[in-house]
Amino acid sequence: MNRNKSYGIFTSFLVLLTGSTLALMSYNIYTLTAGVLFSFVYGFVNYKKQLLPVIKFSAWVVLGFVLSQAFFYWGFYSGQKTYIIFWVIKPHYNLLVDFLTEGKGIAITYQGIIWGIISSAKLLITLFLAFSFSKRLNPKIVLNALKKIHVPPLIALGAAMTFRLLPEMAEMSKTLYSVSRIRKPKKFSRITMPYTFLKALIYNSVKKAFVASLALETKGLPDFTFECEEIKRPDAGAADLLFFVILAFLIALNFIIF
């Protein structure tokens, strides 16, 4: 692997590390929203339409995060002051709900919605940047790096396959969604679709893992002498440094202003 590719991978990892730091340390909704926007632009600039399955998947994740926190915000049940938008089940109305919630009932709270958005933003920043990094990374690089520090071959192989998991899952999600749109089963609806889609994704992931394990047992450890993906953009390193500076600025802004 030439020096330009090594530099591109290093700068991509630098962007991932900075974005993950922002997601971990910041709890400001405005800073995190800006981080999501720049992370999305970073992924789109590098991979364009290949990012579409990740966007569709993230939309369901955001919906799940916001709804779960809106209905079951931890601050509401720990006694913190919250603004109730709507009572789903008021206290002392249902014995089972009173028992499960210690007599607090179930309510949609403003703070819960905000916390769901913040949690979703943290995940999306890491998700977009990790997708871009994993698409760029060649498993051979991971194996060589782990080999130098004397990591056992099986563990090194597992680490290399992990770096390629996200793009593979994104492609699988795209295929499952396309097939579901074509077949349109009778019981298919927008309400049950997320459950059906997730079940199919888990089933296919387990099946793929089983096939991979059989292949490894039959053929042994792979050599990884091929290149998984070529980076055709010669200015990838410069673009990575630009996004690194932007994300680092958001980290600093989060502590200086907020």
C-alpha cells in the first residue's frame, strides 16, 4: 500500500476520532446537530449514494430513540422537574402501570423528546463517520497492524472483519428493503415493517456469519492480498483535514460558549 493511501486512512481515522469525541463529550443540541450535519456531508462527499441505506436505517433509529425517551424519560421517573406535554396513562389509573412506574404513570415529556434527539445525534455522528472510515479501510491493513503487535491470528481476523461489518450491513439493509418493496406481502404494513425488516436483517446476519465460519474452517485464514476499495479522490486527505478542523472547532465551541 502506498504512502498516499496510508495518509488517507490516517486522516479518515482522525476525523472519526474527533467526531466520536464530540459525540461523547457534548450534550448541547445545537453543537450535536451541527456535528450530524457535517458528518453527513463528510459521508456524502466520500460515498454519495452508498450512504443512502445508512440514512434510511438511521431514520428508524432516530424515531425509536425519540419515541422511547418521549414516553419513558428517565428524568421523569427519577423525580426531576419535567414539562408534561400529554398524559398517556395518569397515575392511579391502572394498577399494573402504577406498579411498574412506582405510581408515576406514563407521560410524554418535553425533556424526554430533547434527550431522545440528543441521544440520536450522538449516534448519527459516530454512525456516519464510522461508515466512511470502514468503507475506506482495507482489512489487510488491520491484519498487518495487529500482526506487528503479536495479536493472535484469529483475534486479528475478527477485528478485520469487524471493520467491514457496517458497510456489509448497510448493503444488506438496502437489498432487504428493495425485496420487500417488490414482493409486498399481504401482512406488510408501515406499522409492522420495522419489526419484519429487523427480523430479516438479524436472520441474514446470522446466516452470513455461519457461512463465513464454515468457510474459515474449510479454507483456513484468508490472505487478504486484494484491495477492498480504491480511493479515487486524490484530495481525500485535504478534505479529511478540513472536516477534522470543523469538528475540532465544534468541540472547542461546546466548552467555550455552552
